[in-house]
Amino acid sequence: MPSDTPPPGTDPARHAQRLPRRIHRLRMLGMGLAALPIGMVLLENQAGAGHWGFLLFTTILWPQLALWLALRHREPFRGEIRNLLLDSILAGMWVPLMAFNLLPSVMLVTLATVDKISTGIDRLWYWSLPLMLAGGIAAGLATGFELQPVTSMAVMIACLPMLLIHSIAVSQASYRLVRKVKRQNRQLDELSRRDTLTGLDSRRHWQERASALLEQCAATGDPATLLMIDIDHFKAINDHHGHAAGDDVLRATADVIRHSIRGQDDAGRLGGDEFAVVLRHTDVEAAATVARRIREGVEALRAQSAPGLRPTVSLGLAQAMAPQEGLRAWMEAADRALYRAKSAGRNRLAVHDGLEAAIDTP
């Protein structure tokens, strides 16, 4: 039970009801198993009808009532927290009702506290302790604090199913929760690595991979080339054709880039209409061939949402630099080449070579 916030894409109402139903199964199991040692103690102590009636309420009626109360609460999650605290009060009451029989008393108090810890709700177990004590004092005052602490062999045997089955059930529930959290963390990590619109690497993830490649190139001497890609007049596309058409162009451009490079290359969206590609083991001449393929592929695109739209891109290329200059210097070199390509009329590619950039026209 990690939090009251539903996972993305789930129905909040169904999520709110899921927690009480999950706890209901564990509550029925735990309290049903607790009936064995408590009932054995009541038999040995020759308890009256009131004790047996309260045992019936605790182990059979209360789990059903707790589910009913939680589902009808304005916030079922909060209603279930209240029920969990009431569980602790009931556990505390049974200690004096069993005349402080040692093993089942310790078992009830311990497992009731462990249940609160296993929920993952911050400080819930801490809140339950004074309520458990209050329940014990109230029941003790009603029974005169009768003391029969010795645990018989029969009661010990009756405790075993609860110790074994309930502990395993709670552990399995916690294990499933841990696996679910790990799965959600992996999904969140994957989302952070991807640009949601285009499916390419996010800026942060792409920069991490490009920096690692730059260091690798320095160690191995392998060539690599960086392509900076910018959609021409993208603001005008949004202004004249609408943002939906702009998004279509971004997705289509990303598809062209993805199909124009190899699996070992890294493509990312830096933001807005700007993309970046690192071509591994590729010199500038071979990279220019890839860049032309991307430019021609985008030029051939036709957006259904804007039939008259003819998108183009400009590209700047720069070969991998010395690692001490860093990724930023590499990106700035490719950016300067991109600026030259746009200044020369767009729909062009330019290759950075020292302080100049050679321009390739269509």
C-alpha cells in the first residue's frame, strides 16, 4: 500500500476501492487464524458468553464491517487507515481478555504492529501503539486485569498456523508491492530517457550517451560525427498550420531520422524543433551521406493535417573533438555549422572544419 495516488492511466475510483479490498483479504486471514489461539485460551479459562461473542465479532463480523465502512468513506484510503488503527485497538483489548496469556498476547501485539509497518504508511505503526495500549487498558478495567500468563502446549500449537500462514501471506504481499514499485520505477526511468512526442532520447539521456561516446573515441581513436538538425521555419508552421501540424512534422522528422541511422547511433530531441544525432564509427564524409538522406527524407514528407506544407531541415556536422574540450564544445561546433547552413538559405547541410563550415546545397 504505497500511497493514495493512483498510477497513471488508472481509474481513480477503482484504485481507491482496491486498497480496502486488498486489506480485507489479509484481515480475514489474520483474524480468522487468530481465532484458534484466542479460542483455545478462552476454553482453558472457561470464559463467559461475552468473551465468545466478542471473539465472533472480532474474527468474523469486523472484517466485513471494516470493508463496508472503508468503501463508503468519502476517501476509501483514509477510511482504511482508520480501520487499521481500529485493528490495533482490538488486538490490544484481547491481551487482558486472554488474561495476559503470554505467547498469544505477544503474538497479537507483534503481528498487529508488523501489519502497520508493512503497509508502508509513514508512522502508522507509531500511531497505533497508544491506541493499542488504550484498548488494553479499557478491556483490563472491564475484566479486573486478571492474570494467567502461563501458555499451555495446546495454546502454543494453536498459535502456529497464525505465526506461519499469516507471516508468509504478509511477506508475499510486501514482496508483490516491492516488485510493483520496482516495475513502476523502471517505467519512470524509461519515460525520463525518452521524449514523449517523438520517441527519441530525451535531452538529458542523449547528452549522457554522447559524453560517454566522446570519452570512448578518445580512448580508442574511433571517429564519430555529431549532426545538429533544425526544422526550417518551424514557428511559421505552428502559426500558419496549427500546433497539431507542428507536432505531426516533429514526429515525422523523428521517424525519418530514426530510419536514416543505424541501431548503434544515438538520436535525441534537444527541445523545440532541434534534434541531435551522434554517428558512431563514422567520419565526416560518411556522416554527410546520412545527413543528405535525412534532408531528402524530410523534404519528401507530406502532412495530412496540412496538405500544402513542405517541411525542410538544415543540418550542421562536426567531427568528434578532443575529450578535454567536452560535449559542449562539440555541440557548439555543430551548432555553428548549422547556423551557416540556415544563413545560406536553409534546407542545406554544413560541415564544421576549424573556424569555417563548408556548405552543401541541395
